[in-house]
Amino acid sequence: MDILVAGGHGKVALRLLRLLAEQGHTARGLIRSPQHAADLEAAGAVPVLGDLENDETLDAYVRGADAVVFAAGAGPGSGPGRKRTVDLGGAVKLADAALSTGVRRYVMVSSIGADRPESAGETMRPYLLAKAEADDYVRASGLDATIVRPGSLTDEPGTGLVRVSRELGGRGPVPRDDVAAVLAYVLGAPRTAGLTFELFGGDTPIPQAVDAL
């Protein structure tokens, strides 16, 4: 498959691109800075230069893909305004580009707490509000979308063992390695289209956990 990952230089995205390339897919990462291209190439991915936040349309980058993944984020140091333009606006723009170019498959990296953003603290609330609206837009778009809501991200080595749940409201950490592995598996599991699920470290192998959803 040809898979475009928006936010291609992110910590989860780079891990995902490496996995996809190792599996023989054409793994393309959308990045804004040319300085990040070498990191993507080292992961076996194809860097695609474009501005998720400011480009009027992402059609040119999405065209020809079999699936898209939204793994971008404004980051913890950004203000509420950029949460709206990146975490929400970028996800919407990617969905619109998928619709206009005939790409059906969309995988969203969301967040735990996006089902109840109003209960978050002042710092997290703008981020979770943006994620919640983005998830709602993608769900309503008619795309074959899967929304993955990881728990607290860590840089611990992945175990390949997870806990997933369609019942929202959980809490717990999960290694970025395992998030990337779940995303890669979901991309090859079209039956997960239409699902929203939370993801944490656990004791069930990824294929078994996802197939049981």
C-alpha cells in the first residue's frame, strides 16, 4: 500500500513509517521542514514536503495514496490557537483531501480524554477539545476511519502486548513503539473501519487484541 502519514517527523509517526517500510509498503511522511527529510529517509520512508497548517489543500500529497494517517500535533508548548489549526484543522484538511481524491481509508491518532474534554484541566482542555472535534468530523465524513486513542505515551521499549477497549474512559501508559505497531496493524485490518478504541500497555498480543474489538 501507499500510505501518507501527516506529521511525519513525530515520535509515533517515525516509528510507524519505519514499520510500514519494513513491511514493504510505500511509506510517505508529510513534513514541513526540509531538515527532517534525512530522518525519514533513514527510516526507509519517503519525505513529502508540505505545510499541513497553512497549505490551502492537501490534495496533491494525498493523491495516489491507499490510506492516510493523521499523526500530527501542535505539541505541548503550543497555545490554544495552534491546537485549533493543527490538531483540529490539519485533521479536517486531511479528511477533506482524502474525500476529494478518492482515498477511503483514514486512521486517526487521537487521545484518551477526547470523549470528555470538558472535564480536563485548563492546560489540557484546548487540546482535547480540538481532538474531540477532529474525531467527530472524521467519523461524520463517511470515510473508512479508525480512531485510536492512546493512553499516556512513553519511550519505554515496546512489548507487542496491549490492552484495547471500545468502552471509553480508561487510563494508563503505552509505549510509542506499541502505538505505532497497532497503527500498522490497523492499516492492514479493514474491518476496524468505523471503530474508536482506547489503547494502553497490556498483556494481549496486538493482533489478538485488535481482532477482538
